[in-house]
Amino acid sequence: MSMTAAQRRRALERASPFILMAIIVVLWELICRVFEVSEFVFPAPSAIWAKLIEFHTEIAKHAWRTFWVTMVGFAIAIVVGVLLGFVIGSSRLAYTAVYPLMTAFNALPKAAFIPILVVWFGIGVGPAVLTAFLISFFPITVNIATGLATLEPELEDVLRVLGAKRWDVLTKVGLPRSMPYFWGSLKVAITLAFVGTTVSEMTASNEGIGYLLISAGSSMQMALAFAGLLVVGVMAMGMYELFSFIEKHTTAWAHRGSQAA
């Protein structure tokens, strides 16, 4: 059974990230070999893969630590972000008053908090969890609040005329309408959470991928450092794809136009 033009286009769209990645890896390898780039400057993909195989046990141990610490901080960010976003978005006054303050807080470099967190909680899990939380809760809060605060006044007026109370409008219309915003924020926040954990581990931990990066860099094992970065990227991409899959199957109504195209 032959594929239609639309089916071929969708198949190409699904495969395009992998095709692009393959092209980048091949070009990267060719450039390193043709120009004889030193492994200490910019290791080739083959050298990175060799280190990944050689140190797979050590890398897996550090990767698992980074993963579960990130998930703890991210879970806290979801709870706080949803609750705070609901409170802010349920009132236009609260949204107008709090949003500029939230934006100002988000502009602060989260890495600057790490020394303070080390003083409060010491070296270890605490600073990494809280850094992952601080860097990832803002997108969740803002997207939930925006989804609720931008509910069309006309729609709200119609619902009020039909007897709906403010709470009914928020919970039965506002929250479902905010779900695309919510899943979109999770896809952004999870990648930021991995960044926060890794940065914290580089300065305030003796475990995790961040610690591995510092150790590999200090011993001039650049291929091992790149292998650690690759693992973080794979974990972040895996969680991103998971949330994309859930989003597609829970908010299909919000993507009807793109699916039909």
C-alpha cells in the first residue's frame, strides 16, 4: 500500500531531527579528521563514543544521580508553579501586580544562588535540587497564569449569564484551556532543570554529570567531558519527547489545525 503525499510529509517530519543529527555528526567527524583537530581542543564523535564505552559504568552512575536530582527539583517546580500560576492567573489584579516581579526574578542568574545555597544546605543534593527548582518553576508559573488571565472576557460574560460562578469558569474552562500552555512550559522547564542541576554539580557536589565535567576538564580528558554533555542532552531530549507525546494525546483539540495541514 503506497503512502500518500501527506503521509510521506509527516514521516519526513518525524525523521527530520534524526537526519539532521546524522548530517551534523558526519560533518563533525570529517572536519576533525581532515583538519586534524586535536582531541584536547575539539574531540571527534568517534573519540567521544570511545570514551562513552570505556567509562560507561562511571558515566551511568553520575547520570543516574543527575537524573533523579533533576526530577526531584522539577517535581517541586511543577507543584509550586501550578499552584502559584493558578493564584496569579485567577485574578487580573494579581497577574498585573506579580508578573513584573516574576520577570525581574527570572532575569537573575540562578548560578549566583549556588554559593548561598551551599551556605544554607552544604555540599550535596540540596543545592542541586533547589537550583533545578529555581530555574524551572518560572516557565510553568507564567504559562499557567497566562492561560488563565487571558481568558476571553466575552466568553466569561456568556458563562456568567448562564449561571457559572468565577470558580466554575476557572476550573472548568480556564484550566482545561491552559493545558497546552502547561505542557509547553514543561517541555521548556525540563531542559532548564537539567541545566540547573548540572551547573550546581559543577560547583557544589562530588557526584553527578556536572562533577564529571569538572573532573574530566581538569585532567584534560575533553572527549570524556563531551560524553558527559552528550548524556545530559540525551536525558533532556528524552524527557522533552515524553512530554510532547503526552501533550499530543491530551490536548489534541489544540493542534487540529497543524495535524490537518
